[in-house]
Amino acid sequence: LYFSAQEGILIFYHIKDLQYEIKICADISQPISNLIFSPDYTSLLLVTDQGTVYSYRPAHSGEVVKLLDTSSSCFLAADFLTPGNNYCVSVTISGEVQVWSLEDGTFLSKLNIGIEVHV
């Protein structure tokens, strides 16, 4: 079970039978608004309300990598673009949909849908 504390700490609870273990995985020092697993559960996106998106891969190094920072564009939400785990899509309040590479955070494309977006 993964969850985040208000202070921006990613926490993992490993539960087995009646025993559990708590592990602090990362501290990004920004409140985390959303945790999204990739379709194959190998990556976890950490989304902040300031518009920063981080990637966490538990089976690899266990490090959190900053993928993108959209803080200047009224960021609203992000998710994996499927199939696969290579791309992320984000949307701004103004209706701009953006596609990013999860490998290095490179901005790839955008489309303005012309309407204000609400979650």
C-alpha cells in the first residue's frame, strides 16, 4: 500500500498476515495531490498541486526522479498515456493537453481543446 503524507512524503506499507512494515520511500517536499500507477505497476507518478510530476520505480533504484515542472501553466492533472509506460499526458485548466516523455521529461506535443477543464 502506497500513500502520501501532506508534507510530500511517499510511504509504503508492506502488509502480510497480521504483520506490517512501514518504509519512507521519498520526500519531495511538496504536497502530493495524486498517485498514479502505470498499467503494468512498475512505475508510480507522483503529482503535486504545484504542477510538478515525479516518477518512482520501486523495483529499480527506488529513487524519485523529477520528470516535469508545469508550475507556470495552471496544471490540473496528469496520467500515463497507454499502451506502455513511455509517455505521460497532462492537462491545464485552460484546456491545453500536453504529452511528455517519461524517460527524461521531454515535452513532445500539445493540443489546445479550447475549453476550460475541471476535475
